[in-house]
Amino acid sequence: MTAFPASGKKRETDYSDGDPLDVHKRLSSSAGEDRAVLLGFAMMGFSVLVFFLLGTTILKPFMLSAQREESTCTAIHTDIMDHRLDCAFTCGVYCRGQGKYPCLQVLVNLTHSGQKALLHYNEEAVQINPKCFYTPKCHQDRNDLLNSALDIKEFFDHKNGTPFSCFYSPDSQSEDVILIKKYDQMAIFHCLFWPSLTLLGGALIVGMVRLTQHLSLLCEKYSTVVRDEVGGKLPYIEQHQFKLWSMRRSKGRSREILRLWPN
């Protein structure tokens, strides 16, 4: 009779020895899952922020420039304005200086309509100063700024009426004809592809962690059901074995008594 409690005690000891390991595994995996979920949400938030920044700085100007159609222009007149425009430059951490740059104007003729318009380098030049062809990088050397403007003026003077490609806006009568587009389709592709990839990666991380947690919960529920079923059957089996052992023992005693009983 002492064999059954000992086995039950051993079985309880095994269960108690296994519980701390299971709890430790659950705690460590839960911490890793929390970090993974946090990483996924951080990636998604970062991608949304990048979408917002690129949408205001690149996508919006690209949509405006996408409305421009390509045409040919012919330089009519180039001139450097007499007065110079003010600009600011940095000369150190706590140093900020003031400078002046010459304003170069390039007057062109649109071939398809014969309209005269001012030529600008790109969309950014139109937004910064709509009167000048471009805005050079400001620094203290005024002669250097003037020489760069003279080089561009000489370039257009040497065209000698030769047509070149330009872009204009057909929906407006403004004079903001541009020479090149700052943002092309490849730049827009990279601006949309990498944030979208980051957003998809973050969503996949969160989805995989949630799926793993769901499967782990189902597995734990299944293990609990199986353990309860096995735990309910063990006492019945032990009780049945004890009854068989008691019946065999009583039969053995009866036979011994009958054998020793005098006739």
C-alpha cells in the first residue's frame, strides 16, 4: 500500500519541478514578444512620419511639376540686374554673415505658342525667387558669385537662338518656365518604396507575434485539457489496481486457511 502514495508523491514532485521551468520560459518569451511588438509599432510610426515629411517636401512639388508639359524654348535675352539681393550664410557655430548675390534673368520664347517667359532652373528656384534664374549658395565672396552668374549668362548667349528642352504649365499664364525637373519618377519611387517596405515589415512583425501568441494560447489550452483528463483517469486506475490486489490477497488467505483447517 505504500507503493501508491510514493508514486503519487513522485509524480507530484515531477510536476512541481517542471513548473518553474515552464513559467521561466513563458516569462522570457513574453518579454521577447513585447520587444518585437514594440519594434513593429515603432517601424510603422516611423514610416508614417517619413510619409508625412516626404509628402510635404517632395511629393507635393512633384505633383505640381508633373502638371508641366515639355516643350522647346529659345533664349532671347539674358541680363544681370544692377542691384543685388540679400542673403545669409553661416561662417561657424555661432557666426552668421550677410551677403549679396546677383540676380540673373533669362528671357525665353516658347516655340509652340510664341509666348515670352522667364526661365528658371527648377521648381525650387521658382519658389525661392521667381524673378531670377537660380539662387546660388550664399557666401562672403561677391566676386565668386558674380563669376558664376556670368558663366551661366555666357552659356545662354552662346546658344545663338538654338532651341532647347524646357517645361511649362499649360493651365496657367504664369512665367515660371523651368529648365529641368528636380524630382523625377525614380526619386518618387524610392520615396514611396522604402517607407512602404518599412510599414509592411512592422505590420508583419506585429502580425507574426500576435499569431504566435494565439497559437501558444491554443496549445496551452489543449495541454491543460489533456492534463485534466489524464489526472482524472489516474485515481480510477490506481483504485482498480488496489481492488484487484486486495481480492487476490483475500483469496490467498482463504486458501491458506482451508489448507491448514483440520478435516
